[in-house]
Amino acid sequence: MTALRPERETDTSYGQQSYGGPDAFEGWYGGGAQGTPQDAYTASYGSPGAAPQQSAPQQHAEPQDSTPQQHAEPQQSAAGVPYGSAGDATAHLPPVDDEAMALRIPDPPPGASSAVRAPAPPPGGRAARRKAARRRHGRRGAEAGAPSEEDGPADRASAPLSRVEARRQARARRASPAVIASRVIGEMFITTGVVMLLFVTYQLWWTNVRAHAQAGSEAHQLQDDWASGKRNPGTFEPGQGFALLHIPKLDVVVPIAEGTSKPRVLDKGMVGHYGQGDLNTAMPDAKTGNFGLAGHRNTHGEPFRYINKLSPGDAIVVETQDTYFVYKMASILPVTSPANISVLDPVPKGSGFTGPGRYITLTTCTPEFTSKYRMIVWGKMVEERPRSKGKPDALVS
């Protein structure tokens, strides 16, 4: 490794001489062609081991060229004294290179005291200073760096959250018991509503579709049996169809089955004959008596839904294997108790009939979509016509 050259460490005039003349290099060393570098070193610093001595500024040799050369001006120190002059105590030191220095504390402005100065207040006015003070001296010491409620969205997003603040925000995002209960109740209401809607759809639409299909199939089967002679008048089993009921004004054609069982008769879209137990009523071919029938007013085929629209004189026809029995509507009882079984007597009470005869009684629920009361319609037989003679006028017209 090459050692530092002494002249570059101590001589302040290094790099400031003019090299315009041919003898400038020798003149700088102090002897021209006759001197040597060692002599120049001894003249400037003395013998080895001696203290450095100040020397007068060296005179630069004039260039031999005929044209005079301008010598470079010696650099000046910060005090205005040229480097290398006798009055400069640091003349032997090289100039300070600011770029090679470490970090420097800026000089105080003129007039400032040497005491430690307080930090400048944060920009932004009094409001900004208050926010900074809150962040430094908040109520929660552990949350010294947490954003306050008055900080802007950008400050809250950029500031890191402490563990306590993160837990607090997690608890705030967590649903309270009241909210959870309201959600559960709401879901229960929604589920109940959906179930009720499905039930209503089933009752009002699907039961009718299915009952109409079952009643139509039973009517076709009954007519086929009559044509083939498989069924004869007599005693019928519960649920067995034996006749057809025609109400031309209401466009109703429905099978009549024995009994009033809901699953076996009424819910299948048929009407049932009161033929069992204490409510046993007469058959249409009886010489006297009351032929009592029951049917749904709503759902399951609803064959008796509009019997309230019947007027006195409207035809009601019962078709059996051999005979057509034609009745004329006589009277109606809009509302009565379900326990009023006297409407099925041989001479029904409230019908207006005064003596024995061949009557028909239609019973159904009222008001619509309820079974709280019963509606009663009575009729009186006016014609008995064999099937061999064709259909009665009520069914032809």
C-alpha cells in the first residue's frame, strides 16, 4: 500500500501552483534544477524529528514563455485569510471537504442562544397540536400510538392498533345477544311464514286437484260398472260409490258414496250419504223419507261450495244404476249448529215441509273456510224416471 506523501498532507499550496512555465515544477520544490525534493522537504519542515516550522510563502517561478501567465489565486480560509499565510494558524492543514464529513448539526441562526431549544410546534395550528398531545398523553397509556376518534380516516388507517384496541374493535363487531335473538326470531317468523304458505297452497289448490282426479275416476268407474251390470241396488259398504249427484245450475257432477268419513269419502271429492248409526237416512228409492248428503264447501274438491246460490225450483238430480230421481230445491237454512241433527229427520224441522214425503237434504260447513256452523238446503222429489227412457229434462237442457 502506498504511503501518503508529506507534501500533500501539510503544504497548503498543493494543487494551487501554476504550471504554465517549464521550471514551475522545480521551482515549487524550492531549488529548481539544483534542488532536490529532499532539500525542499528539509527547508520546509527542518530535520527529521524536529517540529514543523512555518515558512514564508514560496515565490512561484515565472514562466519562461514570453507571454505572462496568470497565477492561481490562493484559497482563503473561512476567516478570509489565504491558506499558507503567516497569520493563519491552520495554514498547514488541507481544506475541509464537507462531503466527507459525518452528519452535522445545523448552525443556529444568528442571535440564537447556545441553550437547548424546544422543538418547534407541529404544523397545522392549535387543533393539530391538541391531537398530537392526545396521542402522546392519552388516557390509556398502552394505547399511546392508537388513533383517536377525532383523527381523520387516513390517520386511523395508517396508525397500528394496540392489542387492547384490537380487542375492543373485535367486541364491537361481535353481535350482541339482542341482535342474535332478533335474528333467530326473524328466521323463525320467515320459516313459519313459508310453512304456512305451503300449507295454504296445499289446502286450497293441491287438495282440489287431487280430489277432482279421484272423484272423476270414481264416476267413470261407476258408469262402467253400471254398463257391465256389476252393481245392483242394495246395501253398500262404507266408502262404496252407488250414485251420481247432478246440480245443473252449479255444473256439479260428483259421485255419492256410503258414509260421511272424511278420509274415505269426503276428502276424495265425493259426497257422503248419512246411512250409518243414529243419522241413518233413507235411500232415494224409498217411498217416504229424507235422503241426507254431506260434502265439503272448501278444499278437497269443494262440491258444495256454491249451494247457497240455489233458488227454489232449481233441479237436483240423483242418478242410480236404473233410475233418475229429480228434486226441486224448496228452502235453505243459512246457518245452524253442527249439533242440529233434526234437519235430517224424515220430516225435517225448519224445511217448511208439513208431512211425510220424499225429500233430499244437502249439508255443508259455513262460513267458507271454517267448520263452525252448518248450511242446509232442502229439496222435494218431483220426478222418478227410469234410465231406459233417457235423461230427464233437467239434464238435457
